[in-house]
Amino acid sequence: EVRLVESGGGLVQPGGSLRLSCVASGFTFTDYWLNWVRQAPGGGLEWVANIRPDGNELNYGPAVRGRFTVSRDNAKNSIYLQMNSLRVEDTASYYCARNRGSEALDFWGQGHLVTVSS
Amino acid sequence: ENVLTQSPGTLSLSPGESVTLSCRASQTVDSRSFAWYQQKPGQAPRLVIYAAVNRAPGIPDRFSGSGSGTDFTLTINRLEPEDFAVYYCQSHIKFGRGTTVEVK
């Protein structure tokens, strides 16, 4: 069974940092790109970042570039999202999702809420 | 920047009716990168259609996708109660804002 399980969210003050993790199982981790997609409360989907299977290509959406860093540890079947200089508008559920290159996101984790508030 | 515009924003329908959702891109899209997702309240999105026309595993055949270039559609024939949800289109890193299919 394919599984993606996010963790590490919670409440943080503006300007603070948080690190999300996503652990994968049930598939060959190194065959897939891994993505972070977020959804503000009551809002739509926004792609945040992704990372190539070998970890040597990273891409970011304009809203997070320079503040967020995506990484992966293929030995642990895990990806991470280091979020710095957090803003109120970063409040969202963060999903990890897999795909092969430019193909569709064919499996998603259950999501994890990050709340940025004073 | 490619913008995906979904219409309408909300549809109110009854089970058994059929519906076609639209997604229009501001620039030509590679069909191989075009997808539709279904999201129900409190759940993660679920892939419905990939590469514009292919049903994802486990998706019933009442769902079908079509289109190319800048215009794409998702058709659901004879809505079942479990089909009422928000549907998002996607191309590469861009998502549309979603169409809500709600019970009339």
C-alpha cells in the first residue's frame, strides 16, 4: 500500500521556522519526484516546491522562494520542507505528493496543518 | 505565467445528472502534463484524470477527460452521491481555482 505521511506542523509565530517531514512507503521512493502542495483554509491548491529523485534539482514557487528549502533523504524514504521567515499567509495544510517528472501528482499524503499566528 | 481558469465556480446538481467542467489555460498546455483532481471536505486531493484523457486507477468510467491546447473538460456522467466534491485542474505547477459540484 502506497503511503505518504506528513508530520511536523503546528503553530508558529510570524518570522519563525518550522520543518515538515513526509515519510513514504509502499513504492520505490527513488523512482519519483516529490512535491509539496499547500492549501490555505477554505482556499485552493498552491504548488510550493519539488525535488528530483536524486535530490539534485529543486524547484520553488514564487511565494516561498528564498524562505523555504526542500530536501530528501533517500535512505530514509523521506522528504523535508524547511520553512523559515514564516508569514501569516503561509498558514495552510501542507501536502506531500509524488509524481514522475512533469506527470500528474498520482498520490498525496493526508496533509498537515501549519498555522502562523501571533 | 500560465493561468488556468475553471468555470463555473459552483454547480448545483442532482444525483443522476451529468456535468461538464471546463478549464481554460491562458497559454497552450502540453496535454501530457494536464490533470484533474477531486477533493472532498477534510480529505487530500485525489487524481481523477491524467494526461488530459486517462482515468487514474480506481476511477469509475463515468468520469472522462478531453481537450488539448488551451481548452480542457472533465465530464461526469450520471452523478453518484460520492461525486459531489471540488474539482481542480492542473498543468505543471499551476492549479485552477476549482469548481464545486454540490447537491441541489
